[in-house]
Amino acid sequence: MELRHLEHFIAVAEEGHFTRAAHRLLISQSGLSASIRALERELGAALFHRSTRQVSLTEAGRALLAESRRAVASVEAAREAVAAVNGLLRGTLRVGTEQCLGAVDVPGLLARFRTSHAGVDVLLDQGGSARLLDDVRAARLDVAFVPVVGPAPDDVELVPLGSESMVVLCRPDHRLAGSGTIKLDELHGCGFVDFQQDWGARQLADRAFASAGIERHVMMEVNDVHTVLELVRHGLGVALVPEHVRHKRGAAGLDALGIADPVPAWAVSAALPAAERRSAAVDRLLAMLSAMAPNRDRDPSAG
């Protein structure tokens, strides 16, 4: 089995089309088709359902895709490790992050990395923690900075970066404003503004209320911290957020309430693939992050 066959297979699987995959790979469509047929013959299984408009993975193809990504990532990591020994860091660093983490200044970290390692292309993908963790496991990302609820997925290592409490934000004219600290059951009947379900803060909130046996009504779902704050400011609900969010400029004038009941902490980690698939660029990024640790705290109102 040749590496190029796996790279061709991944491209077709991701594009869902032979012509687009051939353009992406800069090879002829006939050459790409021959490569996929050779791989199918070697494996003794069809990898794609083919139609005139698109292709989709067979069950065998789905099984091969994750392993192919891991294999290609391992080879890329090996190449980069040799280049690093020779004093040259190159390649691509694929980074994922959830928004407004608090524990790590991702834009500042990436800017510092690019200044030191101009030969590495840095790609950034922002999204919810559940999807980002799956992308690390599947070798679509090299590292992700995420809040984690529960154990790490298989083949993913978590490096803790910091944690903080969760607070409830509400308007100053809300019935609970000025209470200082409340119990979760006092929020019964309140409408919530919250993030989409793959976000870390949403998962923490859902787990906390489910554990307490309290029904919660999420009235509005968004994927942006600043929109959450605007919706709370307009009286459209309350929000359960990490403590650092209360210091953002958009939260000025809102009341922050502590929670007396046990609530999982907002714990941010760097999610990494298995060691054998970890690139030299990721190791350099983490070393840089460790060196920045004494200065990790930044203006909480920024971002």
C-alpha cells in the first residue's frame, strides 16, 4: 500500500467528487481513478459508492478513512521531525480553538509562533469543543485548545492549561440581580441564552442542571460569546458562562452571580494526538506556550 494511494483516497473522500479531488491534488482524473482502483484491488473491497454526480464512502471506506488520516499524519510528523533535527521547521500546523477560552491567548500564541517559524503554514479552525476533539482524534487537526467535559476521546491526550468557575450573567433589573450567590434551583423558570450543543460551556451547563435534576429552558442558541452578552443585555435570557466572560466589555453593566451548588469547572486543555502522530511544530508550539505561562493572563475585556 503506497502513501500516495492513501492521500488520493482521503482527497476523494473529503471532496465527494473525483474531478474536484483531482484538481486539489493537481493530477489527472484518470490517474486518480486508477490510483483508487489499485487501492481497492489491494484491499479487496469497494471504497466508494459511485454515481454520475458524486461519490460516497462505503462501510469499508469509512473504516479506512480514519486510519488513512492517521497514517498520513504519522508520515508527515516523521518528515517534520527529521527537518527539525536539521534545523528547519516546515510544513503545516492545523490548530483548532473554541472562542474566548480565557486560559490561553490563542491569537497571541500563533502570532509569536509565526514570527519564530515563518516556514510553517498555520491554519486555524474555530468551532465547538466536541467537533474539535473529534478532529484531533481523526488527524484533521494537529492540536486544539478546548474546554473539556468528561474523559478525553480515545487517542487524544489532554494537557491542562487552566480552570475557573462558572457564573450566571443577568440584567441588573432581573429578579435575581444583586443576590451575589445563588443555588441552581433558583434559576428554575428562567429562560437561558446559550451556545450550540457542541460548545464546552453548553455541555457544562447541561451536565450541571441534569445532575441537579433541574429542568432548564434554553430559549436562544448562538455560536458567539458577544452575541450571548448582547442577548442578555436586552433581557432575552440569562447565561451560564466562564467567570472571565464577566470582565469583557460587552458584559459591562450586567450582574454576575456565583453558584453555591457543585458545578463543573471551566477547564481548558490542549488536546493532542497520540505521540507518534505529533508533529515537531506542535512540540514547538507547546514549548512556546509553556514559556509564556507566567504571562498567560491577558486583559479579560479583550476579544
